[in-house]
Amino acid sequence: MTVRGARPSDDVPLAALDRAVWSPLHAVTPRPEPPYPPFFDAAHRPEDHLVAEGADGSLLGYVRLVCPTPLACNRHVRQIQGFAVAAGARGQGIGGALLRAACAEARRQGATRITLRVLGHNTPARALYEKEGFRVEGVLPGEFVLDGRAVDDVLMGRSLTA
């Protein structure tokens, strides 16, 4: 497995991966229905993504890393705004590798902090993020109502300088 920058040709396999991993555990949007939009668009560019590629060329996961706001005073922060690992590839260190690559890329871009948001009930993702050095920095209680149940939005982050 290698982690590399996404290419425009990754659009179709990434869209398929995204649909395959959709789950109420992490999604606040409805289950995708046809016609499916492209994975990449003006707001979701290939250059904002790192992908985990298997030895056979299959895409096993991705992470999307962006500036959280257009403000100059916030340019030292990068935010993970998309993260997925194929169900059959979980438990093999791919998620951790993608997170470490995202931190390295954020540092390369000059960032000193990295943040993300995760649903409070997504225990596996929270454990992975904590293992990779992210800490809870805030909680928006009941920020979402999913299947009739209030779900917290957990804000996590870490320094990239230590």
C-alpha cells in the first residue's frame, strides 16, 4: 500500500468507494442515490486529496485536506473534511497511514495545526484519531438529528509542531 496524491482519473473509483462506505455512523447526508454526482468538483479538487493505493492499483481509502476558511488569519490550519477506508481494508493500518500523510502534507503546506469533526457516536473513528494524536477540543451537543436521535458533533485537533 502506498499513499499518493489523487489524480483526476481517480474520480470514478473514489465515488464508488464513497458510496460503498456510506454509513449513518459517520454520514450526516442521506444515502447516495442515482444519478451519482462526480467525486471531484470545484469544491472537491483532486489536489486536496491523498489516496491509499493497494499493490494491485485499487483505491483503499482517501483523506481530503483543506483550509477550513479563506481567512488569512486561519491559514496556519488545515482541516480534514473527508476520510474513508474501504470496509475490506480496515484494520490494516490504512487509516493511520492516511492520517499521518495528511499531517505531513499539512506541515509541507506550512500549517501548524490540523483539525477535524467527527460524530460523537463514531467510536472507531474517534479511537483512530486519538491514536494519531488528535484530542477533543470541543463538542456541539445534539448538533445533528439522525434517525430521530440527537448526535453530538465532536471537534478534534492537534498541533503539527510538536
